[in-house]
Amino acid sequence: MNEEQLQEYIANNSQVQNIFMNKAVDYLNGKNKKRQPAKKWNEARIQRQAEKMYAQVIEDLYNKLHRQVKANRFTPAETWIKFINENEVLDGLEESMIELEFGE
């Protein structure tokens, strides 16, 4: 499993992406309101920035799981999914996203 496959699995099997993106966009919009009018970001830029933030979350998660699953590039996705399910990774991740607060 690669990062893209992990992101797709998370998107298809949890609310993690939706929760994170809503919070990230709200946070970025709040920061945007404090900017000078000439420096304000448009909605597309805010969305792109939120997507970059989410991609970093997925990268960090992938790296942690990669070590725990003891995976290499030949490890089948089923091994990853079994580990994710047995360790309730998605439930924990959803709870973390619900509790997530962005700071200044």
C-alpha cells in the first residue's frame, strides 16, 4: 500500500478527511479574515492549502503505519488493512480529528 492508496482507503472507510478538511478550511478562513485586503487568499487557494495540510497528515500516518506494519513495497494492501482494522486505527484517527484544534 502506498500513500495514495492509504488516503483512498481512509476516504472510503471513515469521516477523517471530511472532518479534517472542514476544520482546516475554517481555520484558514479565520486566518484569512485577519489579512490585509490585498493579501487575502481566494477560496481555491484556501482549499489547496487545506489539501496540503491533509496530505501531510496522511504522509505522517503512512510513515507511522509503515514501521508498525513492518511493510515493504511488496507487502499486500490486505496486510495493511488487517493491521488498521485490528488496531482500530480509523476509529482513533476519527476521534483525533474531532478533538483537533488549530492554533495560531
